[in-house]
Amino acid sequence: MLEIHVELPADTKKIIEWNKAHPTFKEVKERLRQCGIASGNKRWCVEVERQGEFLSPDDDDLVDGPIIRVRASRILCQTSWERPKPDRPPTKGNTN
């Protein structure tokens, strides 16, 4: 039996029991959606704790238990990054 300890916004926590051994990160995210977490039309960031740090591994990475700590938070906005504009060449002034 695997336990997923989920930390949600506003210091809310939930424990999900799962009869699965060695799921992939993608399977963990799907399990959260099945339990009503990180689902719906909103975008969510899901991270797994590894060695004291929360990170988002590749979807195919295995997540080992028996207890998995997960943090899920809604993405509130999406920023678009602009490429830096190349320096403009200096303009020539009047040389009278």
C-alpha cells in the first residue's frame, strides 16, 4: 500500500491511499486528478519531494514509496517571456 501525502494551497493537506507500487510521475499526477486534486480547467503545478526538495521530474520517472510527499498548487497566471531585443545599431547624426 502506497500513501501519497499531498500539500495543497492554504496549508491544506490530504492523504491518498493507493494499491500501487513504484508509479511513474505521470501516474501520480493522474491519481491526483482522479481524487479531485489538480483537476478541472485550471492548470496545476505538481511537484514530488526528493531528498528534501520539491521538484517536477519527467513523466516517466519512477516515484518510490511507501510514502510519497507531493505539493500541488494552481498556476494563477502565465507570463510570456520576450526575447531580448538585439542592440540597435547607433544612428548617425548630422555631421555638419
